[in-house]
Amino acid sequence: MDKARWLNRRYETVAWGAFFIWLGVTRLFPGLPEGVGTLGIGAILLGLNLARYLSHLPTSGVTILLGALACVFGAFDAARTLWRWETDVPFFPLLLIVLGVVWLAQGILRQGK
């Protein structure tokens, strides 16, 4: 395995570890504001791509988009919870729908190599 693939796999492993730790922390402390979990996951995805970029590895447009959306939705949800804004928009289901659309579009538009 060449160095670039090894480094990318290492970054992905660290990101998965951070994801599971963060998921555990958000479940361990249920009093955290809504959206904090989503915000953290977005930060992990963006951090993964930042590490790739700084190491001159190809970044993933899908995880950058998902990380940015998770950060925006998570921050909005946390702010809404902290300041008790009333809204009926379910952000997490919307995030899941966007994720599905992005993956579906990527699968349809991807050309064979």
C-alpha cells in the first residue's frame, strides 16, 4: 500500500473513532442541547477533509457537503434549543434526505473508470 492510501486510511480510522466517541458522549449526556451531536459530526467530517487537504490528498466533495450541512443544521438546532425558538422544521430528517439525494446523484452521475 502506498503512503497516500495508508495516510488516507489512517485519517478515516481516526474520524470513525472520533465519530463513535462523539456519539457515546452525546448519549451519555442527554442534557446537551439538540443539534450538538449533529454539529460535532459535521466538525468531524470537515476535520477529516482538512487533514486530507493539508496532506495533499484528494478531499471528498460528498463529505465536505455533508459536514457543512451538518454544521449548519446542528448549529441552528442548538441555537433554536438554547434560545427556545419555535419551529416545526425537522432538521435531522431533512439532513438524511439530503444525504440520500447526494449519494443517489453521485451514483447516477458517476462515470465508469
